[in-house]
Amino acid sequence: MATVRNLKIKTSTCKRIVKELHSYEKEVEREAAKTADMKEKGADPYDLKQQENVLAESRMMVPDCHKRLEGSLADLKATLAELEEANEKEGPEFEDARSTITEVEKLFQTTEA
């Protein structure tokens, strides 16, 4: 049985994962720039290898975040649909959930294009 509390939790989960995704994308950019800078300056091969490992690890987190975001979006949609079937459609939690769904779907559209 879905409740308004569950809706709030699932909405917050989606928002948190979106923040994580943006954070990892920025981290990849930062680490890529740092790696390129180290290559230009002719850094120690060991240090360069370690930096490349850091960059690879950061890059692996982006698809993981996408997968988790897809799952939490599906959960949020299901909870919202279940509550709407129970004729609970009003309140700030519902507007917040709908806007979060729209935001996440736009994010997926821009990453696929």
C-alpha cells in the first residue's frame, strides 16, 4: 500500500541520485583535465597511471547512477500511480513528485540525444 510518506521518500531518492549524477559528471571533467595536465607536464608514469585509474573509476560511476536513477524513477511513477488510483491526488508532495518525474525524464532525453 503506497502512502504519501513513501511518495516523499521516493521523490527525495530521485533528487539525491540526480545530484550524485551531476557530481560524478563534474568529477569526470575535473579528473580528465587533471590527467591531461599531468600528461602535458610529463609527470611520473606511476602517478599518471594512478590518476588514470581515478578517472576510470569516476567514469564507471556515471552509468551506475543512470541505472539507479532509472530504477528509482520507475518506483516513483508506480507509487504516484497507486496513490492516484486511491483518489489521493492533491498536495505539495504530489506536485513535487510530478515535477521531479518531469525533470528526470528531461535529463534522460538530453543524455540520449
